Amino acid sequence: MLETSEPSVDGLWGTVKEAKSPLERSHACHKLMDVAERSGNLELWENIGRHFIELLERDDLSPEVSDHYVRQCPDEAFIVIAQIWTRRKPFAGWICRRDNLRRVETRQAEERRQRERRLWKRHRH
């Protein structure tokens, strides 16, 4: 019986960086994100995002790969990356995700403040 092993992250990074064709790069990027998703490794997601920003700025990353990143990247890692790329060239799909996360954070903060006010009022009386 053949065992299928997880592709090596280093090998995939090498393919992403040295790909001879956009299709080869795209395939390696998707595999790299699949590995990150299965492992739950936030640092890997952040490293992928940093590299993708460079590729996007050179128009060297397919929209499908960018969309895959925006859809699958955990919020914790995406927030870190959003702080980096907003100082640079913004990308439409990334802006929508960032703005949605900000709205969620704002709503959660407001709900927290309201709960705290209710608790304070109950304890005051």
C-alpha cells in the first residue's frame, strides 16, 4: 500500500518562488495553502500572505489564488497581513475581508460595552 505524505513546505515555497509558469506557481500556492489549512499554522498563513502581497504587487499572482487566500486564511493571521498591505497597494477582495473583520470587531466591542453597562447598573442598585 502506498503512503501519501504531506508535501514539504520548503519544497512548495521553492516551487512558488522559482516557478517557470503562472500555472505551476498557482498550483504550488494552492498546495501551500492546503498544507497551512490542515496544519492550522498561523505563522505559515502570515508568511504566505507576506509573499502573496509581493506577488500581487508585481501582478504575478492569479485572482483564484488570491481569492483562496482571502477565503481560507484564519482571521488571526489575516488581520496581521491586512495591517501590512494597507500601507501599500490595496486589493479589492482583501479590502472587503478586512472591512468585514473590522465591522465584526466593532460590533463585538459595542456588545461588550453594553453588557458591561448592564452589569454595572445591576451592581449599582
